[in-house]
Amino acid sequence: MMNNDWKKAILEATPQLKEFESTGIYTAEMEKNLGIEYHDKMETGSILRSLKDQKFHLSYWETPYYEKAINTFIDGVENAEGKIAADIGCGDGRFTELLLDRGYNVIALDSHIQPLFDLSQYAEKNGMSDRLMVIHGSADSLPIPSDSLDVALAIGVFYYLNENFEKALGEAHRVLKPGGILVNSEPDIEGATFKSVILDEIEDLLENLEQRRFKEGKGKTEFKFRLFTKEDMKGHLDAAGFEFLDYHGLSLLPSILRIKTSRGEFSLEELEQKEDQVRNVFDYFDTNGSLHKHVIWNSRKR
Ligand SMILES: C[S@@+](CC[C@H](N)C(=O)[O-])C[C@H]1O[C@@H](n2cnc3c(N)ncnc32)[C@H](O)[C@@H]1O
């Protein structure tokens, strides 16, 4: 197959995709949902790839643990070359490059256009454009043909869709080939509840447990999103037609450290001097901890 034939095949099968103002980014109509509403309030959208290089940003601490888990979960997919993977809710592509590096042709999709411009330019500069197709679209109505992907990644995305969560999971199932691998990460009820306790937010604590909702953002960008127990998520995956394979919990500690640092309760200078020791502590809890902020799920389309 010529380099771009895989993109042509997707465009032929998905007539609703239109090129956005000669940018090389394709766009499809979307219905508003809470995930879109929340992120649209951020001018830049999600730029966690750029922020992982900013020392002591949460993305700086957490990204290596996500990468380790994602790599482990997709290790079993043989001969990635020529296969198609999607990074659903990719933002500026924090994990898109990981998929490209492994040899996949990659569809990177997000509902916020801004980080997609950034990702597109980054791919162009780094000679990755032939194997990357950037799509502005929504996770609950993917403009991607059925049974076309070997891997679908959705890191920190589906829970934002709240009542459309099940629809998004169903869409990931539709676009994967039978046997295709899904890796999705969602917030964990134990971590959110523990965080409310130590940050003295009793209202949030009750809401976590009673309504299975938690607060994200502040002021006019404060929203309540879905929260899951590990049993909830196993049930959702099963109901959507996935076979549960494994999960990896992402430690809550970096998130607490980040909040305390931004509140001035933890000194940046001291953190800088002790960075290696702090990293060792986080490494230890990544392997041995059980208090999870998010859980990264690994399942297979039945
Ligand atoms: C927490 S960020 C994660 C970004 C990226 N996966 C990462 O880990 O760096 C959540 C992303 O989901 C996107 N998003 C929210 N609702 C969406 C929807 N309905 N369809 C597609 N993307 C959505 C946001 O625009 C944002 O880029």
C-alpha cells in the first residue's frame, strides 16, 4: 500500500468527513456534550504533551506511568506496521507519538480544534504526517469505519461525556476489529474520595459516594463528571462487548503533591533539590500502591 492509501480508504468509507479550511485536518459534525462544553472553555484545549516538559506540572510526573502501562497493554499486538490505531480525545497528542513510534498508522481525534492544529504542525515538523490522520470529531459518534482498528486509546476522555459515556464505549467497540485492543483511563472513586477528605471538601466527599460524580475545574470551568469503582468499570466494559484483560492504577500521590505545591504548601525549591528521591517514591507506589487517581483499563473486543 502506498503511504497515504489507508487515509484514502477511511475518507471513502466516511463521506461525512470534510477537510477543515485546507489545514489537512478533517472534521465531522458533532452534537454538544459535557466533555465538549467543558474543554471548549479552555482556549488552548488540552495540551498535556507540551506540559509534560514543564517541570513539576502533573503531566511531567504522570506521563511516564501512563506510557509504561499503555506499552505493556499493547505489547501483545504483533506487527503493528500497516495496522491502524486511534488516539480518541488525543488533545495535542501526548500519546499519539507513542502509537506512531510503534509503527501504527494513527487516527488522532479530538472535539477541540486548537490542540489539533498544534499536533498537526508537530507531526509535519517531525516527518510523521503520512502515518497520521487528524480528525476533529466526537467520541460518541466516531467518523471512523466499523471494524477498522487494531488499537483504540482513550486516555482521560470517556468519563467527561457523562450520560454519553456508554455511547462512547459503544463507538470504540464498533470501530475496533474483533480481537482489537481498547486502552481507556477513567477516574477511580477511592482516589477521588480520599482527595476530598485530605483537601477538607466534605460536600465533594458525599457527592463522590452518593452520586458517583466528582468535581473538576474551578469557578466557571467547574463541572461534575462520572466516577467509577473498579467493579463498575468491569461491568461497563462487559456490557459494551469487551473482554476485560487487565488494569493498572495511576497513583494519586503526584496529584496531591501538585495541588499542595500550587497552593504554596509544598516548596518548589525543596522539590527541585529532592526530585530524584520524590521520583523514587512515585515509582514505588506505581508498582505497589492501591490508592488510584485514575485506572488504565485494558480490554479486548469480543
Ligand atoms: C484530559 S484531556 C486528555 C488528552 C489526551 N488523551 C492526553 O492524555 O494527553 C481530555 C481530552 O478529551 C477531549 N474530549 C472531551 N470531550 C470529547 C468528545 N466528546 N469527543 C472527543 N474528545 C473529547 C478534550 O478536548 C481533551 O482533549
